[in-house]
Amino acid sequence: MRYLLIDNSNTRTKFMIGTEQSLLPWIEHINTSKISTNTITNALIDQQWDAVYLCSVVPKKAKIIESTLKELSNKPFKKLTHNSQLGIGINYPNPSQIGADRLANSIAASANYGSPCIVIDFGTAVTFDIIADGKYQGGVIAPGLGAMTDYLASKTALLPKITLTEPDSTIGKSTEKAMDIGAVYGYRGLVREIITELSKELKSPPTVICTGGDGQLISNGLPELIHHYQPSITLEGIRLAAILNFY
């Protein structure tokens, strides 16, 4: 069975085909702000699928995706929610507040690495999600790295927008270098402290997995704390959830 898997996040929407065995190589990215019937149709024109599984944190765009795909084909369509079959339990007072992407990350992390584990997703916000005793336990949300640097550029007259890179020194010799050092090293400090405090509350040392746009840059400086960088973990979680929910 071929599943059309969709990760509809705040910044980008990813389309991928998955089977019971694995994710397939084809992937399509659309800026979420540009999601429309036309952009979806053009992205999928050469693809075939037997069922659709959507993971969305953008309700308005989710409606466009759902209506478009139901026009394109009469294939079964389902969405990932806290009421779906997840393969993990939920230990959380109000499960409806958990983002579908965070559930997808947790499903894949638990399946691939067991528990306890922590999944860090470096997106518009950075999220830390904890799986222990086979259940989603909760997490932490902090501003994303891009949001922090964009804020400096937009709220100050002389600080520019920068592209983040690995600093080659801890003393900046230009405004851009100084901002880069502050962002990368400062953000690693934030991540280190949160992982350290989370680990204190778990019964055994967790496996830490990260994903997202800035994940590799930040994790490169924290090898003792972040054990795996898995850029496709959200889509892998959507794939595993699709298998559970279409049987």
C-alpha cells in the first residue's frame, strides 16, 4: 500500500510517499503560505497513492489540502490527532493541546529508539518532547533559532538579518560574526540546560534525537547530549501512524 504522507507545518509543507516498509525517495516541499489547490495539484501530478495521511498544525491550510485531495482522487483520507492509533500512550491532562507534529515525532522516536527518549524539533519554535514508559509525557516549547535572529534584525536599526553558520571564533570581528556567535553558542546553551534538567526527571538516561532546519548545526556542538540527527523523523512518524490507522 502506498501512502501519501503530508507534514503541514507553519513554515513548509512536505509531501512524501511511504509504504509499510519505508519512506520512498520522492519528496516535495511547498512554502505553507503558498499552499493552494494549484500548488498541491502541480506538486502531485506524477504521483500515485492508495490513501492519504495528513499531519497538520495549520488548520486553514489543512482544509485546503483536504478539499484538494478529495477532488483529485477518491482515496481514503485521514488526519493524525491524539485520538488516532499512535502505538504509544499519552500521559497528558489535555491531549488535544499536543501538536500533531509532536505526536508524529514521538511515534517515530519511540519505535526507533525506545524510551526514555527526547525529541527536539528545531522549527519556527523549538519543541522538546519526552517519551518514557512507552507514553508521551509532555515537553518544552522555546522560541526557534530563526525567530530569535529575525527579531534582532527587525527590532534594531543597525543589526542585519544573518545566515547562521558554525562560528570559527568566540570573539566576533564584525557585527554579523558577533550575532552568529551569540545565536549559535547561546542557543546551544539553552538546549544543553533544558536537556540536563529534563534528564534529571527521568528514571534512566534518555536517548536524544533532533530534527528540523537548525537541528544539525546545533547538534554538531552537542555530541555528548544529542545522539541522533534524523531530518525525516516527522514523516517517519506519520508513516507509522498511517499503517496503524488504515488497518
